[in-house]
Amino acid sequence: MSRMGPRKNLVGLGVAAMVTTGTVVGALQDQLTEEEYGPTMSEVRLLVGDAELHIDSFYWPELGEDLDKMFPMFRKMEGFWAARGNDDAVEQTQASLAALKEMGDAGVAMDRAQARAGLANLRSTCGSCHMAHREETDDGYRIKTGS
């Protein structure tokens, strides 16, 4: 039995509402601290992996759930970088938000190729930001001094 059946309309409504509103409500109220940033990145990494599995399996409602979690995280990251005055990182985060929207639009259309393109755009943007604004340490990663 296909998992797209009766739940098809639910993902369309949920993702469409999320894409339209950007799920901003409450996201900017809680500014990330530098201590929270690393764990948030770890959670995003796991969610991106989940999103890939859900795209490849045509599990559109689950992709919507992943995006529902990631949008507020990226909005908080955007606020984090804006508060630090790092325009480059703000732009990178905004590009990531655009990639999430692309994935959401593809989920509504149930277009696997477009969803994978959005995922590739997200990974590319994340990688660019990581190269510019983080550095490896003995126990993981940290934000580069001056970022």
C-alpha cells in the first residue's frame, strides 16, 4: 500500500501553510546562544538525512514534518548571525531558507527530482557557510573567531 494515499492532502496543506508563513511565529523570539548553536547544527544534520530518506521514499508528509522542524531552526540561525553582524552568514542562512522552501514546494507537488534539487542546494549552501564560519577543534567544531 502506498504511503501517499489518504495523507496526500495533509502534506499539501501542512507544507503549503509552512511555506507561506515560513513558520516564523516564535522562531525569532528565542535567540540561539553560541552554546546552543552546535547542538542545533547537529540536529539539522540529522533532519537533513531524514529529509533525504523521505524524499527518496516518496514520504511527503514526513518531509513536511522535517521541514516544519528545520524552518524555525534556520530562522533562529539567521537571527544569531544578524545579531553578530555577520552579513555573509545571514545571506548563507537566507539561501538555506530558500532551499527549504524549494523542498517544501516540491513536497506539495510530490516532485522527487525538484525535492532532491532543493536538498542539493541546501547542502551546498550549508557547506559554504561551514567552510567560511567554522573550524575544527580537538573535540568537534566551533565558530571561527571573528565570525
